[in-house]
Amino acid sequence: MTSLKTVIAILMLSMASPASGQVFPPAVADPNIALEEPIYSDPVFWWRMTSTPDNVFEPDPYFYWPNAVIAGSGGDFLLAAAPGETELPTDKLDALADWAEARDTYALIIVQNGKVQLERYWQQGEPDILTNGRAITRSVTPMVLGFAVADGVLDLDDPIGEYIAEWQNDPRGAITVRHLAQNASGLEVAPSLGLEQIYGNKDLCLVYCGDVVRAALAYEKTNEPGTKFEVAQENMQLLALVIERAMGEPIQKILSDRVWRKIGAEDAAFQFDRPDGVARVMCCMRATPRDWARFGTLMLTGGKWNGEQVLPKGWVDTMATPSSANPRFGIGLWLGTPYIAMRTYFEDDPGVIPHSEPFIADDVRMMEGGGFRVVFMVPSEDLMILRLGNSQHPDWDHAYLVNAYLRGK
């Protein structure tokens, strides 16, 4: 029996044309034509369902359509330390690179005291190619939140019903901005159902549907806000909605005007939920490895770039203040203390992030995503380490790169 997915794929393929001027892989419809087909109540969703890449965690570039561009200014990258003037001897830097390469790393950038100490690429890694940051993205919206607070258009303890009119008379409207930002909203963690189950699959709709706001508003309250730490997928999407409504601008424009252009980054991109729609921000912002390193260096220095205060003064420290629901998480930042061998994303679940030992420095801050993509920041050492990788390598140790670097000094 022919599956629904196959039937839709055949229909879409029959409609495909080169009208958009963009070439899509075989059996992938031109989305501009698919959008005009009235048979679908959500044509964007069905286009994504019938155009899924071989690896849904590392999609081919076409699958990020449509791009919510974060315009940059394209400045020079950070200066590299001159040969013989790196903070660590070359052989020790090479040893760090060898360790990373053996663990499925494709980009490793180390910056200390404002200069690049090491920059290496393997596999598909290249310095200036847009790269999926996966859940590193979840640190971007909390950073932008600082502007809304500094501008006085919202307060962290405001109930979100003040900004989300759909929940004004709903118990979920009592969740505060702080609860969302600290992943303690009390909203449900939807079960992981996979692509094969469509109906009732809230997380699938959040990442594939053509109306990400409607998808985010579908999540129910399951705990009292502030009582339980859970990295629920919808938290960052709802936080972005609050920020956009409070500030009156889309998040990609705020990020471009207030951060990306100022630090000399190249164009980056979220994914729109639909053409000219809303940016999907709970995952998968794409930036070059060098620009992820810029972002980490900006956060490392308390929001300063070339001596200019780009982020609101003190906001990064606010982000790094432990939350009441989880001492290892603040607002969009993971914290290196207190030590735990296996760190978890959900309060009652087993840990998934292995640390063989405590960090040597007690002020380690982290932005991290799937595949052990991670940005380490150690303000006391003026040290930033960016590592991008493809998979959850079985021999990964989250403490190694920072500690090995500091021990090598």
C-alpha cells in the first residue's frame, strides 16, 4: 500500500518547476509551487515532511528554507597570535587538536587574551561556511533578552500573559519571563515520537510546521513554574515571542542591529517557519565557525567588542547567575560548577554530558548543542574554546579541552 508521504511526494514532484530559480535535489519539490497547492492546510509542513534530508540532525542546506537572515558587516576575524608567541607551546596546542580530531571534531578555535591561539578544521569544517549550531542557538535569545530588560520594555519577573495575549486569561500566562529563560516554565516536555507519527507530535510541529507561534502555544502546563528544571523545546520560542512583542521588532533584526553588525560577523540565519514568517529560534541558527567564536568571545568579555560595550553592561553576569531550579544553569548559560560526572538536561532523567573531573577554573561558562558542539568561556583566564562536532562521541569528555589547556600553561 502506498504511504501518504509517498503520494504527497509524487504530487509535489509533479508540480515542481524551476520557477524559483533554485535547484532542489531529485524528488524534492520547488517549495514556491508547493505553497500554492490548496489541498494542504499547512503546505510548509508537508513540504518539509516529504523533503526530509538523509540526516535530520544535520540537514542539507536546502532544508533550511526559508532563511531569516541575520545581517552582518563582514569585518576581519580576530588576530592570530604570531608563531612562537602563543600562550601554549605549539606541541601542546597540537596535542589538543589531535585529541579533538580523534573525537569527530570538525572545527576547533581557541582564543586567549583576544588572540587566536589555534584554529583547525577537519571533515566538512571550513572557517567561512554557515554551520548549524544546534542548541548553542538557545543561548542567543537569552542574550537578546538583555536588550529588552535594559530598554525597560519588560522585567524578568513579568508574567508572560502581559505579552502573549493568547494566554492573558490562561494559567500559563502566569509563567514569568525569568521562568522561560531559566528553563523552569513548568510547560510540558513532549515525548519524542519521531517522524513516523504526525498527529499529536508537538515537537515535530514545532520544528516543521509553518506557524511556529501556534505550535509553541500548544504546549500545556504540567508543573508549577519555577519548581522543576527541564529544557523544554518551546521555552526559547516563547521567550523570543515575548521579546519581539515587547520590543516591536523581529529577533533577527534586533540581533543584527545590536550585535552581529557591531562585532563584524558575516551574515548568519535562523530558519523562518514560512516565507516572511517568524524565526524559529529553539534550534539550528547557522553562522560560520569564526562567527560562533566571535559570539563566544563577546560573551567571554562581558559583552565588549574592541573596547565597546555591545551587550548591556552586567547582562552576561546575570546570565551566569545560577538559577533556583538548577545551580548549573543560569539564563541561557550552563555553568561549570558545582561538579557532576554526568550532567542532565531534565531534572529526573539520566545525565548525558560527561565530565571526568571538575573544571580547574571555577568560573567556566558554556553554550552547547547536540553533537557536543560547545563554546567554553573562562573569564578568569580570558579564554574561549569553540568545538564543533558531528556526533555524541562515546569517548567525549566535556572537561578535557579546558583543563588540558590550563594545565599546559
